[in-house]
Amino acid sequence: MSGGAGAAELRFVLKFALKPTDAWNLMNTIAVCFVCLGNICRSPSAEAVMLHQVGRARLSEKIVVDSAGTGDWHIGQPPDERAQSAARKRGYDLSLLRGRQISREDFARFDLLIAMDDANAAALTEACPAEYRDKIRLLMEFATRDDSRVVVDPYFGGEEGFERVLDQCEDACEGLLRALRTQLVA
Ligand code: 4NP
């Protein structure tokens, strides 16, 4: 066994180390886009959870939050009713969000493109100009309670899947916000 507190701390630092981009340095703002397949279940949930946490931290003017899908099936549609209902019970309002597909401009515009699962990350990587590929991350990298690698797709399952999505988003967005704070100069 290797480890001890020092090693654990180092793993924590490495896990949460983010590379500041030019935009972060110049504007002192950070723009984050959550990405799933349809942009009607997981990424709008992550967007709402992150917006709530950013507002609570009084960082709304510093951190811009958006979401998109890699697919085009749900462009213009509101989030899935099951996602809206689960979110509403926890105080998140998804009703005004509308599905959109990730676009080429998003890779330049956002500092971080945060994928829900490996398929989303692979689709992003394929579409992304090489110079921006290090902006692509998995949301669950930032989680500290749930050690799942991905936010599981709830679309073809039951309501409990939507609760799990929110649990995972709440956990990972806390870690993401902690990591972003270290990049923001007061
Ligand atoms: P999301 O979930 O990627 O979390 O928005 C899905 C939404 C739609 C489909 C699959 C997953 N679909 O097959 O239409």
C-alpha cells in the first residue's frame, strides 16, 4: 500500500488541477458548457445545479454556465418532463431551458466542455479543433462522494435514474466550483 495524507493530498491537487486558458486570464471569467447526448436530461440538470451553486457562492458574474447536446434530435425542446419533475422537487427550475446542439464556435467560446459520459467526450473530441481538446473533461472527475466515472444516461430507465443524475450533478458541481474558484482572481 502506498499513500498517507501527503499522497492523498497530491492526488486531490492533480485531480482538480485545471489549465487556465487565455480567456480566463484576460477576462477573469470562466465559461463552462455541460454536454450530454440529447441536452434534455443530464446536461440541463447539471446546468441548473451549477447555476444554483454559482449563485449561492455569489460568483454569477464570474462563471458563465450553459449546456448542449452532441445529437440534434431535441433541438428547441424543453428538458424531459421526468428531469424537470425531479429537479423541481429539489428547487431547480429547468422549464425555460431548450435543447441545442454543440456548435463549432462553442469550442472557442467556452473554457471547459464538460461531458457526462465517455461517448459524449468522444463525440466532442472528434468535433473539436485540436487546439481546444484540453478543454474537454468528464463531469464526474470533480465528484468527491460518488466514484462513478460517468453520469449514467437516465433516458430509457425509471424515475430513480433522474434522482441519481441530480445526486451526481450536485456532488460533481461542488467539486467543479471548488476547482474553478482557485482559477479566479478576486
Ligand atoms: P441526455 O439523455 O443525453 O441526458 O439528454 C438522452 C436524451 C435523449 C436520448 C437519449 C439520451 N434519445 O435517445 O433521444
